[in-house]
Amino acid sequence: MARNLFKSDIAPSDITPEAVYADRRRIMQAGAALAVGSILPAGLALAAAAPGPSFAGKPSAFSTTETRNSFDQITHYNNFYEFGTDKEDPAANSTHFQTRPWSVRVEGECMKPQTFDLDALLKLAPLEERVYRLRCVEAWSMVIPWEGFPLADLLKVVQPTSKAKFVEFTSLADPKQMPGVNERSIDWPYTEGLRIDEAMHPLTLIAVGLYGKPLPNPNGAPIRVVVPWKYGFKSAKSIIKIRLLDHQPATAWNKLVPSEYGFYSNVNPEVDHPRWSQASERRIGEILRRKTLMFNGYGDQQVAGMYKGMDLKKFY
Ligand SMILES: Nc1nc2c(c(=O)[nH]1)N[C@H]1C(S)=C(S)[C@@H](COP(=O)(O)O)O[C@H]1N2
Ligand SMILES: [Mo]
């Protein structure tokens, strides 16, 4: 039963068409901008309206200009098996999830292992807004405006040693708060990993928010990883530990079904999943399928070069 948890996306859209949301949002934003702009400089008006830490990061050159999925879509169509295996389960079951206090332990092959509390992490680097495509291994995708900073900025603080060749991420697994952890779907806790060059790559993000707000619970509050050229399952949610290692770590999906989920899991339209094609995908909110892009379209941003000479059919 556990072996067939991931399914390909075949059903046509069951979700409100994005166009409706997008248009409504655009009109509302235009209205708000006009109203504010006529009285105060935008910065002043925003500061007055939003006390506490701001999660609206600086726009990034790494962002796609494609139409964003709506906040509603991004927070109600999720894979977060700790809260259940249906797409609506994370939103329904995570409303009381406690994400404060929270800390992340960073240890292993580094000179300065330490535990960061959330506030320290939020001050570590200026937030950027990165609008990334997210391609799930189930052959659907979304466009999500993350707020975060490069994982490299965090790793540099602990000073990896020359023995640090891989990084392992561990998600929280709290059976009291996370009903899915009481089911034997995955060998909890959820763990994932990257090679050190992938982890240090400027596209690899620590996300702490989206759409200018703190990270919603269904998306991995309060802190998760985002690796945009890999299938979504590489991007571990609600992380509590990061370990620098001299060896390749075991990963949750690879342990469960090694023939279907490898360590690398780069988005690759030429390497099919054993049970379905990866050549195309359905953007949530759209009817027609899109062609899937090699490395999810991030290949020329110094991503393809990391795999030069590697057989990507073997290292899937
Ligand atoms: N801890 C944990 N992280 C996880 C998952 C999970 O079940 N548990 N699901 C993964 C999968 S399969 C995908 S596609 C993305 C989905 O992220 P999103 O819900 O924010 O779009 O999260 C990934 N990270
Ligand atoms: Mo996924």
C-alpha cells in the first residue's frame, strides 16, 4: 500500500480557474496602489500597515514572470504527508500546527555547528521574493512566489569543512500534531538530501514565506527548502535539522521505492517514471498540459553544468 503513494496527475482540473483569481487580484492590487500612492510614498504606507517583521522580500532576477498560482491554490493543493496523503489534507489538518518556538540545528562536517532559533534565521540574510516553478513528480506544477534567502547564506555561517560533500535535511515528525505520522506511509521523519554543490547553488532557497506572508502551515511552516530544478519531493518542509555529511544520505522516497525515486531527482522530461510519463505536466488551474522542461527550465542558470558527464538515466 505504501508503495503506490504517488500517483500521476490525470484528472482534469478540479480547481477554480486561475484566470478568475488572477484578474480579481490584479484589479484589487491596482486599486490599492492607486489609493496608497496618492497619499503617501509606498514604503511609508507599507510600514504603517504591516507591523512586525516583513515577509515581503526584494524582487529577484531569478524569478519567472509566468502567471503565479493563487494563494488559495498554493495552500490547498499540497503534498505534506505528515498531515495526510490527500491534496486537501494539509490545509484541513494543519490549522493548529505550532510553529513557534522553532529552531533548526545545523551540525556535522562544519567548524561552527549551532542551533538557530527562527528569529535568528529571519535576520540571517535579507529576504528575496523568488517566483519559482514547482514541478511535482506526479506531473503537475505551480508557480509560487517564495520569500526566503539562499541556503548558502546559512551554510556559510557554520563553515563547512572540506569533508562536507552532502547535506541532509530532516523534517519535524510529531505524532501529536501531525496525524499522518501515525500512519506507516513513510519511514518518519521525512528526510531529504543534496550534494554540497547543489546545496550551495544560488537558486537553492530557504523559504520562510510566500506571497509576502509567513510560510503557511500546508507549505512547510515555518521554514523549508526549495530546489526549483528538482522534483518537489526534494524540497523538505518544516525542517528542524540540517547535517553536513561526508557521504550521500538516505532519503525518504528513495528508501520507500528505490526503483522510482532516486537521489538526484532532477526534473527530466526524457526519463519517465516507471508508472507514468514525465514528458508533460498540468499547471494547476489550467486545462491543457504543458511540455515539461529539462531541469524544470533552470538548466542554463548554471544548473546543467553540475551534472556534466553524468548519465541522468542512471542517476535519476
Ligand atoms: N516533510 C515533507 N516535505 C515535503 C513533502 C512531504 O510530504 N513532507 N512533500 C514534497 C512534495 S511531493 C512536494 S511536490 C512539495 C510540495 O510543496 P507545496 O505543497 O508547498 O507546493 O513538498 C515536498 N516536501
Ligand atoms: Mo511532489
